[in-house]
Amino acid sequence: MKIRFEKDLPVLLFALVSASTLASLPQVESAWTGVKEVYGEQDFGLRILREAMLAVLVAYAFFEPRLRNGALSSAVLAFLGVIATYVLFEIGYALYLDLPLVVPMAGLRVFEYLPLALIGFVTSRLGAGGYVIHRFAQYLRYYIALQAVLAIAQALWAPPLFGVSFLGGGRPFGTFVSPNLFGATMATCALLFSLVPGMRKWVAASIFLALLSGSRTAFISSLLVVYFQVYAVLRPRDRWALVMPAPILAVGALVLASSPLLSGRDDADPTQDGRIDLWQRVFSEQMHGPADLLFGWGLGLSSNTINVLYGAEHFKGQFDSDSLYLYLLNGYGLIGLLAYLFFLWTTTRTSVHPNKGLVVMFIFVAGLTFNMWEYFPQNAILMYLWGMVLGTGYQSVSIPVQAGPAVSAPIIVEKLFDPRKPNVGIYRRHKKHENI
């Protein structure tokens, strides 16, 4: 049997994302009855399904020759080797601080879905990135439809466990444990749909659900997608009129997102946000010298996994980071934080993807007040998109893949998938290539 990853990958990605509909089912049922579960008492239960589905996808990539050969190139192995070396150093430093092994292992969750970024990178190098993301978006419509039905019902009739939606009921949470996770995922889906031509109504549907969630991070991320959509349709000489007021628009978006009308909460005033007080307290109490600043003061202590297993503040220096950058600074130090920002900057410098600015800016903004790499399935979608965008800058580099029609066919598909042209006739022409 001949494996053709261009058709298989979209299905596997959709199955991985769809695992979120079952992963938090016990917590969703409790929220419907008005019972908010305490983190320390949550049962992982069905959450093992997402790890199992991730293992299936990684195993598929290993046994598919083109994906495996692309992932085992010298440049990729060298990059992974540098990351692994520093991570091992941080694990050793955490054990030196007498932390149990489970604590630094929980700090590695930011790398859990890194294989998806690698798969997206290799797929894009092989020239099939556009086709895979197009097919994945087609399947993702069914996921959005399911979430929309549940979210509207919850916004009308669910108990106001997390606040009140602007439809009169509770803030919707879909198939997630909280409205914030639901809203962040919907905003990420809007980002994905915006990268595919002919998906504007699904972009609008995803943005509506993100706004309905009342999440400030989801609201700002959704506005970022809209901003880049408007920026793309403007003539180059007119874009300055949108760039100049961008800082003012950002402040206005934060104020609007924090209003009780959209957030559904009376305690969402950014000027009185406990999150700012938390960050100030963390810096003053936990950073005791150059070593803490450079290497962090405990890998994994700001992980939600540790908070679930042991409860808040069980270990000295443990806290809820509520920010990806504070999480990185705590666990990997200033070195790890700057390395992450450098990777984002490198993506914009090397990629030739037409939407690289939107993807990178979305990832940057989403991490300001949300540790997105710890939350499923937002982390899975964004990791794949990051790898796909980065891979477009290396399509001209020769890589050891199998010769023959199986390699050239995806490149032809990529040329047919031009965002500047209508996608009418793509499938008709695609069927002529039997090896795809």
C-alpha cells in the first residue's frame, strides 16, 4: 500500500483537534450543571486520548519516507540538538534545586507538540503545505459547526459559572473546561481559515464564537486577524493609514475587551488586574540573583500540570504564570526567553509565506497573557502553522527525499494553490495527478 501523506495528514490533524471534544467531557458536564471543578480534584481521564492521537500522528510521520527523510536532515537535527542540550541543562538545574523529577518534566510541555511544527516544516519544504492546510480547513468546518451549536446554547441557557455572556446566559465554553480556552481555540481557528481562500464566512463564524466567549485574549487575537485581513486588501500606498493608528487601536481593543459587556465579568478592569500584581510579586520574591535571571528559578514551577497535581503554591516559587513569557522566564531564564523571541524573529526573516506577519504576530500576542503552548488544541494548530510558515523559506533547499512522481506532484499542487487567484478548478486539475 502506497502512503500519500498529502491526503492523510489533513485527516490526522483533524482527528487530533477533534480529540478535544472528548478530552474534557467530564469537566464540561460539571460546568453544565453549575459545578466548577477545583483544579487539584480534576480527573485526567479522557485527556489521554489527545496524547494517544499525537503518538499516532508522530508514528505516521516516522514511517512515511518523505516526512522521515525531511525531518532527519542535518540542519533540523542540529537545531533540535541545541534545544535538547539546553533543556537537559535546565532539568539538571531543577533537580539541583531538590525539585521532584515530575516538576521539570511538566515544564517540558511547551515542547509536547513540537513534532507538529516539524511535520509542518517538512510538508512545506516538500511543496504540499498549501494543499494540506486547505484540506485541513475543509474538515475543520465540521468542528466549528459543533462548537457553534454548543456555544450558542450555553450562551443562552448555561448557568453563569464563569460570567454572563451578551446573549443572557453563561459565558460559553463549548467542549472545553473554561471560556478562555474555548475562545483562544476559536480565535486560532479564525487564523487558520484566514490563510485559505474562500473561507471568509468561517473566519467570521470563528471570530463570533471567540467574541462570545468573553475572553480578552481571544478578542484581541480575533481583532488581529481582522486587522491583517483589512491590511491585505488595501493598496500599498494606503496601508499607512492603517499602520499609524495601530497602537491606539490596540489600547482601545484592550479597554473594549475588558468591558463587562464583552468580557461578562465585573472584575476585568485592566487597571485593577490581579495578573499585574502577580507578576510584580513573582519578580520581587523569586528572582534572587544573576543565576535566577539567566537560567530561571525552577523549571516547571509555573506549569498548570503541577498546579493540578499538587495544588497551588505547594512548592516554593510555584505560581500561575498566566503568560507564556513569564513561564519561559521562570523555567528557562532570560536565555530561553530570548531564544524563543529570536525564533519568532527568524521566522519573519527567512519565510516567504504571504501571511507570515499574521501568523507570527498572532503567536506573539497570544502568549502575552496566555500560556498557549500548554493548552490543547490551540497549541497543536499553532505549532503546525508555525512550522508550515517557516518551511516556505526553505523550499529551494535540496533535501533527501524519494525520487519520482510522488515528490513532484505535491509541488504542482502548491503552484495551483495560489491565494491571489480563485480556487475554482483546483480539484479538477488535481485529479489528473494520480500519485498525489
